[in-house]
Amino acid sequence: MENRLNENLRIGINTSKKSTLALVFLAALKGIVGFYSGSTALIADAMHSYTDVFSSLVVVIAIAGSMSGMPWLDSIGVLVISLMIFRLGIGIARDSALVLMDAWLDKESIVKIRQAVCDIQGVNNVEDIRLRKSGLVVFGEIIVETKGDVDLKKVEMLSDEIKSAVKKEVNNLEHIIVNAKPGKMAIVKVAVPVVAQDGLRSKLSLHLGKAPFFIIIEMENDGIKCWDVIKNPAAALEKKKGVKTAEFLISRDVNVLIIRDIGEGPFHVLRDNFVKILQMPETAKNVEDVVEKVPELNTIISPTENRT
């Protein structure tokens, strides 16, 4: 009789072992598919399968305890599995509630998106990122601050780059709205073409590429903080003076240019690098005349007819 009981116990242990291994495989499979598909339901089901695994382990432990003369292991196992089921239930309920409220649970992806978008040329800061799931697809909105003023065409180009960056980090992204707004310049560097090195009394040059010098003025609260007159290295070139001058000003971190006329090449080089181009007043004779009127100057939004 005792031998038959021990044989039944061994059969029970072997059956529980096989059942446990099958449940472990099933739970792992559900968890992997749920993770890569972003399905909260599958992940929750995987957690439920893991509770079945522990339930089977309790059976194994209880049977082994009975064979070893320790029947109290059964009670301890039941207590452990009860606490685990309670903990898993609380976690699943919390995550499900957040999903129902369109909350985004993957905080790591938000950090990666913010970094990727900030690395895009022209983006000064990412103010907010909002993502929500609807079934298997994701919808979102991102608010960014650009470096200075940008035209509609540049905003559209930035939006396309931002969308591509987000799609690399978020699977099943269906649609994202990009709201771009101009940011405030931390340091305003104004470049004005001049014909001589006479400081703020320097006479103005009407040309960009042919200007022998530029005075670069750092402004704060519409007032002059400091200034420096520099030689234009592109003035002696035979070709592409305007474009090379524009590239030179960009290398000096200029974000505002005051000019009378500007050609198509340098215009697009400057605008693509978020340099604001202001119209030089016809009545201005020297740099002081221009600086006094900076807040009133009109923005040049397209290349002028005269070539520089």
C-alpha cells in the first residue's frame, strides 16, 4: 500500500514538472509577442500564465513535502502564491487603467525621442511629447522650439525630419502632429556689411559678397553689448562671393543680417541656417543709423532682384 502511494506521488511530481515546463514556455511566448507588439492584453495574459507556473510549483513542493514528512510546506506555498497573485493583479489593473486613459507607459522611448529630435538641426528644444495607443497603433503630438524664425517651407521640412525620428523609436506610429514655434535667441549677433573699419561710425556697404568688412554686434534688450569689425575673406573671390560670405557669417554664429539686397544663393544658405535677414533702410549712412532702427526693420522673406 505504501509503495503504491509513493508511486502515485512520483507520478504526480513528474506530471507537475512537465506541466510547469509547458506553462513556462507558453508564458514566455506570450510575453515576447506582447512586448514586441505592444499588446497590454498579451502581457497581462503572460503574467497570468506565470501564476499558473507558480501554482504548479506549489503542487510539486506540496507533494515533495508530503513525501519528506513536511506537510506544512503546502500551507506556505499557498500563502506565497496568494500574495503573488495579489501583486500581479494590482500591477495589471494599474497598467490597464493607464492604457484606458491613453497614457504612454514606455518612459524610455520618450527619452530617446527627445534626444533624437533635439539632435535635428534647427530644433532648439523639445517642450512636450504626448503619445497614446489606440489598439495596435500609436498617435502622438510633439511641441518643439526652433532656433529663431522659420518660414513655412522650413517648418514643413523640420516636421518631416521630426516624424522620421519619432518613427524610428515608436513602432506602429500611425500619425503625429508637430507644433513648431520660434524660440528666443539667447544671444543676438547682428552682422552689418561696411566699407571700412571705423567702428559704429563705419559707412555701410550695399553689397554682401563684395563688402570688405562686417561689423558683428552682440545685442541685448535692443542695446549694444559689444561689437567687433572683421574682414570678409570671401570678398577677394572671383565666384560665389555671396554664398561664401553667407557661410562665413554662419561660422561666426551670426543669427541676424542687415543688408540692402541679397541674391538667391546666399539667401537660401542663410535662411536654411535660421539666420534672420533684415532690410537695410535707404536713409541709413552708417552702422549707428542702422542699430537705432533694428526693432523697426522689415524682414526680407525672399531674394531681392539685385544680385550681391
